[in-house]
Amino acid sequence: MADVLVVGSKVKEAVKAGGCNTGGDFVPGLSAEVQNLVTKAIARCKANGRKTVRAADL
């Protein structure tokens, strides 16, 4: 299992503030999506000849 890249308690808090409950698979699923975004951002950064990942790489 990969490392969780999101703070579960903060995610659950945000979901609750939206008036919903958090399923047990939501936080790991969100973390997997974040990992995909990070991986794509790194690839874009390198493709542009940089070593610093920026918001624009998202």
C-alpha cells in the first residue's frame, strides 16, 4: 500500500462541512488521485527542463 498523501481528518472535516459522510474508501481513493496529479506534475516539470515543480505543472 502506498503512503497516504492527504490528511484524513481534514478531508473528513471538509466532507462533513459539506453535509455528507465520508466512506471508508474515500481517503485512500483521494490519496491515489493526488499521487496521480503529483506524478503528472513531475513529468511536466521535467519536460520543461526544470527541477522545481510549480502550481502551473498541475
